[in-house]
Amino acid sequence: MTTNRIRIIGAASGVGAQDRGCEDGPVAFHRSQAWHELERHPLIDWGRTLFAQDMPGHAPVERVADICHELADEVAGTLAAGAFPLVIGGDHSVAIGTWSGVVGFVGAPLGLLWIDAHLDSHTPETSYSGAIHGMPLACLLGRGDKRLLGMGIPGVQLSPQHTVVLGPRSWEPEEAEFLARLGVRIIGSDEIAARGFAECLDEAASTVAGAANGFGITLDLDAIDPEIAPGVGSPEPEGLSVREVRLGLHRLAGTPGLRALEIVEYNPDRDRHGITARLISELIGEILPQLTRPPRSSAPARH
């Protein structure tokens, strides 16, 4: 996909997480030196930052539903304006809003590459913690609290056959069984180590890009080794390298049909010397040339 500009949307919510520090992630990144250097690019701008409203007497799921509905509208409006939505979260429950907004605009089926240390596919019945940021992929696939379902179109938002979870290394069996029943491909850390990242990435790219109405990428920063990206709420030992994630984004940003990108779970309270903020900026910089280059002319060459 090429576009005339990239528009960043902040989704400042930590309601779905156990560590609420990630609700400060979008604002902290927007104020960081890393962003100030990036914003000099003429084809990127920061649109709105949405906040999870403090709603006394409302359950967390209602607050998550509220910001996700607002985010879905913002993403759909960005696409309607001809810009590329790049969502900065916030905990991963905001993905319900991001991808519902894309589907509401482009229609189904939509493919999705979910890059994460976890599967995020619990339901309220299977969750060990009750944390909603462990449930968004299940919600997008049609299972979960009814208040979080069907935001973009009625029913399932994603094509399971064109959804891939890349890089997980910590999950519960109930999540894996749920995704396996639907036919969602899981390419875990052990398989990446055995086959090599490039080969696994090629398979993932082919799978998600096969959806008729395009695909998206959601990157939970905890997919990356916490020694490199410490500013996350749910760190897991080891993980993907920066080189691998940059390779993935570069490869996929040049693939036709990419509709949006989401980077979530930035927790500035856990960052060290702003290195995770700088990493976010570097990753955005990786996709900029791919997304904003002029389309090739189809006119025949003159002789």
C-alpha cells in the first residue's frame, strides 16, 4: 500500500492490563525526543490521542468497549481520508478497536499478523487473571464479552485462515486450543529457532496477505527481547531481536494490501533511558519509505 501520509492515533488506555503504566505510553512517546526527530518527516503527523474515560461505577470491560468504539471510528475516518492509520497503545485490548475500525471500512475478510510474546486469546471463562489485554484476539475472532464483539461488522472481524500469531513464547493451553480449532496459525519461538525467522516470516506474510480485503500488523512490544525493549508491561525472557522485527516490518510494509499498523504495550514506567521509545521511532522509520513512496507508473515506456 502506498499513501500520501501516515497518521498516528494514540490509544491511551491501561484499563485492560494488570500494570496500568502503559496508559501513559502514547503521551510519553509523543513527548519524547525520539518522536520529535521522527515528526520532521513531511508525510507523518500525529492525529488524535484518545483516552480511556474514568467512568465511576462502570466495569473495566465497559471502559474498554468505550475507547475501542471511539478508536474504531477514528481508524475508519483516517482510512476514509486516504491516510494510513498507525495506532500507538496503550494495552493490547485497544486492538479490538483498531481492527474493528479497519474491517468496518474495508469489509471482511481481513488478515492479521499478531506479533506478540503471548496469544491474547483467552475468554472471560478461560482467563486466569481476568485481564482484558489477554483477550483481544479472541474477541476479534468472535468469542468473548458481548460488549467487545461485532464493533466493525456483525460477527467475526478477522479471517482465521488469514490470521497468524508470530513469536509467542508464553501461553495457556486453552488459548492454543481455541486458535487451533479455528485454524489460526501459531508460529512460536521454538519453531522460529528451528526454521529461521526469515522462512517463518515468509509463511506468515503469505498467509495474512492472502485475505481478499487486505491485512494488518499488530506489534506488542513484549514480542521483542526485554533486554532490548524493557519498556513493556508483561516482559517475557528472550524474544525476537530488533533486526528480526525491522526485517518483518520492512518486508510487510512493501506488500500490497497492508491497511494499518499498531504498536502497543509501551510502558514508560519500565523504560530505561528512553531506549524503547527510540525503538518505536526506529520501527516507524522502517515503514515510512515503503508506505509513502510514489506508486510506479503503469504507462508504457517510450522508445
